[in-house]
Amino acid sequence: MKDNSGGYWGWGDGPGGLLQNNRWYAIEQYVKLNTPGKHDGIFRAWIDGHLVAEKTGLSFRTIPDLRIESVWMNVYHGGTAPSPRDMSLYIDNVVVARSYIGPMSSDAEKAR
């Protein structure tokens, strides 16, 4: 890290741009902590099953006692200006897992 707040990792690989209004998306992230003393950590993100971000060779920790203990979900409007109006966001079917789940099938999505 260059400063106290870390670095910016944009989701620029694949269809990682602006999301459309009034549409459900499957947003997935994967984090593998590094082995202490090595730069072998991994971060990946997918939108609807398409890889949109990947960083490898990461160092998240220096001691084995540091582990992932919770999930923190933040949503940002973007930029530095406040949103010009009230906005709503619906989050559903949150899953925390030790292996890849993947997005819902299109049949399951249509049944919603």
C-alpha cells in the first residue's frame, strides 16, 4: 500500500462498466489470503459469471493469525459528488462460501 487507504482496483476486465437500472446481477468476489511471508494472495470478481477483475501476487497479511472474519458490503455512488437524488438498491441471496457458487441459472432467475 502506498498510503493508509490502500489502492484503487477498478473492475476493468470484461463487462465491468456501469450496471443498468432495474436489472438483477450476480456480483461475486473471491479472496484468498496470502501465505505469510509470500505474495501469493488472490482477488477476483465476476458479474453474471464473467470475470471482470483479477489481482494475483498479493500480500494481505504478515502473520497466520490474521484471517477473514467477516464480510463487509458497501455500495458507492461513484466519484466524489453526492448522488443528485435518493437512490434504492436491493440485495438478495447473499452467500458466503469456501468454494465457487456461480450465478443462478436463467430458469431460476426467471422464476423470481
